Amino acid sequence: MAPALGVDVGGTKVAGLLVGDGGEVMAEETVATPADDVEATLETIYGVASTLAARGRPEAVGVGAAGMVDFAAGALRSAPNLAWKEVPIRALVADRTGL
């Protein structure tokens, strides 16, 4: 199995890991979250993912965020610490990263 990316989107930081097939952390990146701006937060997520992807050619990405998630739709319906309402996070991240 190839490496994978994990991205945690919080109210103060976006933290990402590139993890190898054995679970070892290959690289990490943390950037402040512009929590009051959906587009800027998405750009931050894409930036973290891109920085990490350049270090290991991942085959998948997972994104986690606190809030009400509609897993079937791949959407974050609302988040207590972000200015997000009805954000189709799965499609946006997949389209932008190709993962």
C-alpha cells in the first residue's frame, strides 16, 4: 500500500500527516486556520495536502473536522469552530488533490 494523507481541520490549525503503509509518520505540516473564511480554509487544506504529497506520493487522503458530517454526501453540514455550512468537502478535496 502507498502512503496516505490525513488532514485535521480545526478552529486554530490545519494539521496534516503523511503516513506510510506501516503507520509510520513520514512527514507533517501544521498551518493556522483562517476559520472565518471558507475559501481561505479550503486553500489552507489544499496547501497542506500539496506540501505533504510532494514528500511521498500518497494514494488517498482523509479529512477530519468537528461538526455535523453527512458521510454519505461527503459534506460538512456545520462546524462549531469554522464558518462552514453545507460544504461538500469530499468532492472539493478530491477534485483539487486528485486523491
